[in-house]
Amino acid sequence: MDYIRLIIDASIIVQLVLLVLVFFSVFSWGVIFFKRKTLKAASSQSKKFLKVFRRSNDFTEVNQAAKRYRSSPLASLFRSGYKELVHLRKSSEGILSSENLESINRALAKASNNEINNLEKMMSFLATTGSVTPFIGLFGTVWGIMDAFNKIGILRSASVQTVAPGIAEALIATAAGLFAAIPAVIAYNHYLHRIKGVISEIEDFSLEFISFAEKLYGS
């Protein structure tokens, strides 16, 4: 069966449905590769940064290392906390009080929210693709079947030659919807699991930063 010919001969509605599904599929694959690249870089650089952070007792040295790991959410978190730490040490003669530590904690929480938002960026598109495209494909299928029955009424014939093209183009819409949805759903669940892992690392690192700051500069 010539699928290209079926698509060319399909009704304008089915062709529009297929065009929309192609857009969702292509864009979702772009998001999938983008998220793979960013999460891989974040994980790799965070591991390297943590080694430096836990090995050194000098926050100035760690801050220099953090500047090299721009893709790491933990390094970004450290830079925000360190900036607040330096500011508070200047205003409190180098000794951190409990109020100072609470201020650092708020700065870390704000930075954490920004990093989590960055990690979750474009995830909503994968979720939308996974939930919407099967129904878009189903709409194209229903329309194609309606068109096939309309041809039966016009030609007054229910032969295979009359019905098959309309049914075939209808089922192509269903297949296209599933082709767009299945990779998006798999990728969404996979990346959501990885993002939850990174969020746990961010929360643990915030506590670790506060603990180290209190040991080094606490009263």
C-alpha cells in the first residue's frame, strides 16, 4: 500500500490532523534530546563539584570551582549561598548568628526554586504531547471513517475498493497520534524520575551548605 499516496489523497481535515501530529512529534523529540543533554551535564558536573566542595574547607576555593560548573544546579546553589554568606560576614564582623543562617537558608531556598524551574522547563510540553496527541489522532480517524461512509453513500457501493482508502487514511491518523504520544510519555516519566533525584540532591546540599557554614563561621 502506498502510504504517501493515501496521505496526499486524504481529506484536508485528515491532512491538517497529520500536520499537527508531525509538529508535536518533531518538537517533542527536540525536547527529549535537549532534556537528555541538560540533565546529563547537570548530573556529571554536580558530581565533580561535590568532590571539590567536600574536599575543601575554603569556601573561596569552592566558589572558584563553582564558576567552572555552570551546568550544575548544586554549583549554582552554592554561588547564591556564598554570595549571601559574604554579604552577611561583612555586616556582622565575620561571625554568623542564627538570624544570619536563616537569611542564608532563604537565599538557598530561592536559588533552589530557580534551579527546579529550570530543570522542569519544557516538561509540560512532553506531558501535553503524551496526553493530547492520541485524541488528535482519534479525531482524524473518526473524520476519515465519516468520509469513507460518505463515499459509500455517494457511490452506492460498499466494496473494499470503495471503503479501504478512507479507512486506511483514518488509521494512519491513529498511528501518527500514537507515534507522537508514546515516546513523549516514556521520556516524560523517565526525566521526571531523574528530576526528582536532582531535587533531592538540591535539598540535601542546602542542608550541607548551612552545616558547613555554621561550622566554619558560626559563633
